[in-house]
Amino acid sequence: MQTVHMQLARFRSTVLAILTGGMLCNGGCDSWNSELADVVGRITLNGDAVEEGNVVFENAERGWVYLSRIGEQGEYRLEGVKIGEYKVLIKPPPQSMPDETSGNQGTVIVARNVIPGSTSISARFHVSQTSPLKARVVVGDNRFNFDLANTAGP
């Protein structure tokens, strides 16, 4: 009978350890960086507002991605962004009428190299491997304005 009680006690201890560890990890594995901040800014090209597309803040190492539409006057806003280092991407808006080419292999959608309506914005801003834009989000005020014409890179 005592053996059954000891086994039950070990089982309870094991379950308690697993549950406690899970709760700590669920609420605390990333707690070193659990502070959040809002981010605002403006996207321009040669000083003129870029008024369409999306701004993406991406931290590939941590798997964090935040997206905001670019609005009037080139303004964007991200809420609840984790504190940290980010690569910033400027993505074209979804196209309602994509360029298409039909053939016997089916329909092929042709990707554009620039943001529609802003023909001078390079495709290098679309992906993290080529975008030179970066931002460090901190506790407090976070305003990041990007003038794409003044950004060095390929």
C-alpha cells in the first residue's frame, strides 16, 4: 500500500513540475523582452509622401513580424511592438488587377519591381535580405521616418 502512495506522490510531483515549468515558460520564456512599445513614422521618396503599401518590422531571429499600412501623408503606426532590433521592409500594396500571362502551363502572375504609384521605389526594400532599413524599438517614444531616396544600398 505504501508503494502505491509513493508512486502516486512521485506522479503528482512530476505533474506539478511539468505544469509549473509550462506556466513559467508560457509567461516567462520571453519575459526578458516582454515590454511593448508603439511605433510611428513616415515613409517618403525624395521628400514626397509614399501613400500606399505596407511597412513591415521583422525580427527573423525571434520570429516577430509587425505590419502596418502606409496611409495619407506616408504615415504608419504599429501598436504593441516588442522591444528589440528590426529590419524594416516596404512592401507594395496587394494588386487588385495583377499582370497576367496565360499559356499552356496556366496563368502566371508577373511580379512588379516597384510599388504601384511610386515607380522610383526599388524592390530591394521588399525583402529583408536586401533592405538597408533598420530600427531599434525601445521603451518610450519610437518614431522612425524613412526617406527611401536618401538610403544607401544596392
